[in-house]
Amino acid sequence: MDSKNVRVRFAPSPTGFVHIGNIRTALFGYLFARHEKGTFILRIEDTDRNRLVEGAVEHLLSVMEQLGIVPDEGFYLDDNGQVKTRGEYGPYLQSERLPIYQKHVLQLIQDGKAYYCFCSEKRLEELRIEQTALKKPPMYDRHCRGLNKDEVEAERARVAAEGRNPVVRQVMPLEGQTVIHDKIFGTITYENKTLDDQILLKSDGFPTYHLAVVVDDHLMQITHVTRTEEWIPSTPKHLLLYQAFGWEPPMFAHLPLVLNPDKTKLSKRQGDVSTESFLKKGYLREALINFLAFLGWNPKTEQEIFSIEELIAQFDLAKVNKAGAVFDVNKLDWINGLYIRKMSNEAVAEKLVPYWTQDGYLEQQAEGYFLHGYQQVVSLEYLALVASLEKERLKKFSEIGERSRFYFHPPIYDPAIVVWKKSTPEQTKANLLSLAKFLETISTEEFTITNLESKIKEFIAEQGADNGSVLWPMRVALTGLEKSPTPFEVASVLAFGLGKKEVVKRLELAANLL
């Protein structure tokens, strides 16, 4: 098949939040289409009317746009954030295609490939109970399959009088085999006698997934169907539908499931699976894409960090594994941390501003950033210096919270942790006060990290003290924390943004607490 004609679709249901596993499916389809210089299509499958959520399509498109997975055809967001569609194969919303499905179902009935089923829910439930008791797989018993024309008309009148409509079922072969040739799982064979006469058209006039997906994929000229392996049991039904219509089926590539660490299917019952949540927590688009690409795909190299361009160049369905892919948040954290550390300090600061704002630490104003804790304005340069100290420890931007409070508010001290383990409260107080006086002698211009480290260590040596008994209480006095960047780094940044007096003041305050 000419790669220029490759057409791949992502066809989710608008049911609310965007599952991270669904986005992985979208990504694989997108990468494959881009690699083959083909077309990536977004179609919305909304035939399950009970699960629809208002605004879900807009939400899905927003998430996909944030990740850079933008469809070439079908649904998209315009420059004003409005939902639009483009392409020659629409409508791209299944509920707008009902006449198309009904027309094709009538064709199947006329060709003897489908039939009306008039059985009530009560009868079907009794049948299921009976089959279960006999330890048989629950399947329709084809009660209506052999009705002649007169019997069909009589049944149609009967159910109409009851206020019901019949469903339409597919005529499945009772013998032989249906073979799937899957690009990932290889050859899979099903005995036709195990396949149920599936419903194609429901009593409300809406198609089932099975009918809609086959008709849509054919009419939209989809060449490759990429979906998760849970759809493999449905594929022989779809192949038989293609056969019934006399159509050539697309190529199928069933992707491995995304799993929890305990190897169960990834679901919200065991943790966060919402793509939106990962974005809100401060995972970068590039890191999420890189991580998701490795959920089932293996480039067969040692390289672990890929740009989107590299992923497109390398992506091959032949390199997708059969085994389920474990969603390891620790691996995602590691990748995200790498991307954060590659960013400029200014770029990291700008990403952190919404989180600092949310925590009430600052407020962006025309002239800079207003610190609520000090009632003063600081520049982006100060925030960039803060980012330079914190980004080495960050795994995601939402972590910045409490660990960075001391850059914007006076620290809160626990006197118990100010004292170095090998010192005493009295000695610690004396050391802090002596250090405060010493720092007053250092000019503002010399308040750099390198100078401070050199001069303070000289001061400690002259005092005959050990580093721990001075540097530990200095760190706690400046931050209120046991873990932070070095006291030299913190002192230099605080002096730049809040002034040298603030550094001295914090040392004296901690000393007086003792």
C-alpha cells in the first residue's frame, strides 16, 4: 500500500475525562500516520447515548492540542477555541450518520446477511440464566434467524403494539474459521461457531459499535486500525461484516494494554489515569509524549529520550510489543525531571508562576511579581534564580509548593531542628549571631554563591568551629527546612531578591528563638 495513502483514525467516545491509555492509543496512531506521511483523523463515536458528557469533545481536543497531537482531518479546535471539523469524509460524529448506518443495515437484510430480532429483554435474560446454569457461554439462540417474510411482518406488528422496535442482528456463519492477520499479534484464528449473532442496529435506531466502526472505517477509507488488544475478540465479527458488505478490510494493529504495576488493567480505581491531571501536576508535554511512546513500543536502541521528531522518524508498528506495558510513575518522574533540567531558568520560573500563584505566594502585576509575604515586587530574574536552585530537585512543577515557601515568606522555625546534632542551643545561638555580624561586613556585590562559600568557610575556620555547627543552623535559619539547596545558594538568591538585610534578619531571628 502506498504510504502516501495511509489513513489512521482515533475514534474515542465523549465520556468525560481523557484516559491516559486512550491518549497512548492516539499517540501511536499519530506517530504511525506521521511516519508514513499519511493522514491522522479524529472521529467521535457517540452512539452510546447513556455515557455522553456535555463538553467532553471540547475537553478532549484541548488535551490533545496541549500534547501536540493535532488531527489532520475530522474534529479540531480553531484559533478561537471553537470545535470545528474538516475533511471530505464527514460527518465525523456518529450520531450525525444514522441514515448511513440504516441504509447499510437494510442492504444486509436484503442480501440475507442480517435479520430482524423481536425477542424481548425478558426472554433474552431467561436465555442467559439458562445457558449460565448449563455452563454454556451466553449467546443468542438465533430464535428469529429463520423467520420467513410473513412471520417477520407478524412479529413486527406484535412488537409495535407493545411499543417496541426490533433490533437487527448479523447472520454469522455456523462453521469454518475467521483468521485475523494482525501487524502486532500475528495470526489469530477464531472458530465461527463461537461467534454470536451480534446486534448491528439497536431498537432506538442507533448502530452498535460493531456496525458503526466498520461502515465508518470503510467510507472514510481508513487503511490501518490501531486500537488496544481488548478489541481483538471483536475483530472476527468486524472481518465478517467487511465480507458481508463485499469490502476489503483495513490492516489491524492491536496495541498492548497499559497496566498498573500489579499487571491489572490501568484504571482509575487504582490511581490517577486522567491525562488532564498529569498536565495539571506539571508534567511537560514533551516528557509525557516520550513516556507514553515507550508504553508498548521499543526502538531497539539504548536511547531513552526522544523528541517528537525522533519518535516520528523511528516509529514502526513492527517494534510494538505484545506484552502489556506497565505505567511506572517513577519512570515518568525521571523523564520529566530530565526535561525540566534542560530548560532555561527563566522558562522553569514561568512554568512555576501558576503554582506559586495558586499557593498564594505571589501575584503577577504589570511591573513584576508581588510577594504577599513581603508586600513588595520582585522581577522574573529573582524567580529565575529561585528556579535555578530548585529545578535540580523537581520531578514535576506541582511539587514546588511548600519547599519553596521561604523565598516568598519569612520561614517558620522549629527550634528543635535549628541545633546541629553535635552542638548545643547556646553554641548554636552564638554561632548564628556571629555569622550575622560577619555577613553585614560583606558588600552586596560580593553576595554571590562562590564568594559566600569561600568567605563563610574562612570565617568558620577563624572561629575554630566545625562546618556542621555553623552551616546547618544557617540553612535552617534561612529556610526553616532540613532539606534545601546549600545555605550559600539560598543566601545569595535571597539577598538578590529581598536584600542582604533579610538574610541577616533571618539568622538573628533563629538565634533569638534559642
